[in-house]
Amino acid sequence: EVQLVESGGGLVQPGGSLRLSCVASGFTFSSHWMSWVRQAPGKGLEWVANIKQDGSEKYYVDSVKGRFTISRDDAKNSLYLQMNSLRVEDTALYYCAREGGVRGVSWFDPWGQGTLVTVSS
Amino acid sequence: SYVLTQPPSVSVAPGKTARITCGGNNIGSKSVHWYQQKPGQAPVLVIHYDSDRPSGIPERFSGSNSGNTATLTISRVEAGDEADYYCQVWDNSSDRPAFGGGTKLTVL
């Protein structure tokens, strides 16, 4: 069974840091682009970042550039999101998702169950 | 950035057909993907490449895309189809994925 399991969320003060993890199973992790997508409470989906199979390319939504860093460890079938200088507006459920299809027309399938990040003083 | 516009809500009676639209400038030239998100659950891909159904998705779910509008059609709607639905494309100008704002489907 293809599965993604996130962890690492929690309550953090503005300006703080957090590292999210996502462990993949049931497929060849090293063969896929991987993404983080977030959903603020009661809001829609927002793509955050993605990373190429070999980690050589990384892309970010403008609002997190310079603050968040996506990485992967194929030996551990794991995806990470290092989140620094957190803001209240980063509060969201963060999903890990596998990308399918060719870059430029890709979709997200499957998704993990999400890990909640709350930024508040 | 590329803007995708969805109606906030759609209501339909059980057994009828629901149509959820996703508007965008010349969206017909892009590949559109659709996700279903039930309350408290992660999104699930229900349509990719405009009209292809992943394995396990009922045939009642179909998609089309032309001009400035893509449409997700759910036939013979069931109570279990009540969920939020999101469209998604790749924004070539920013080289990033883009999501629509989501449509809440209510089964009357």
C-alpha cells in the first residue's frame, strides 16, 4: 500500500522553527518528485514547495522563500521541510504529497494525513 | 500567477448530476486535475489529465476541459460524495502548481 506519514508539527512562537518529516512506503520514493502542500484552518489548498528526485531542483511559493527549506533522504524514504522564521500566517495543516505525471502537468497522489503547525504567541 | 475560479458551493439532490466548474484563462490548453476532500480527511485525486480516473474512483466521476472552463461532473450523486472539491493546474508562467479556491458540494 502506498503511504505517506507526516510528523513534526506542533505549537511554536512567531519567529521560531520547526522541522516536518514525511516517511514514504509502498513505492520507489527515489523515483518521484515530492511536494509539501498546506491548508490553513477553514481555507483552501496552497502548494508550498517541491523537490526533484535527486534533490537537484527545489521550488518554493514566494511567501516561504528564504524561510523554508525542502530536502529529502532517499535512503530513509523521507521528505523534510525545515521551517524557520515562522509567522502566524504559516499556521496550517501541512501535507506531504507524491507528484505524478510529467513536470509541468503533474498532479498530487497520494497525500499524507497531514501534520498541524500552529504559530502563536 | 494563474487564477483558478470555482463557485464556493454547489447543491444537488441525491441521484442527480452535480457539475463543478473551474474557470481560468484558456484553461483548455492546460491539464486539469481534481481532488475530493471529505471533512477531516486528506485530499484524494479523483480526476487527472482533464478526464482520466485513477484506479478505484467510480465511473460516476468524469471531467471535461475546453475554452476557459473545466468541469467535474458527478453522476447519480450519493450522500457520500458530499465534500470539498479542488481543481489544480500547472501555472507555466511561474512554473508552480496552482489550486482553485474549492467548491463545497452539498447533497440535499
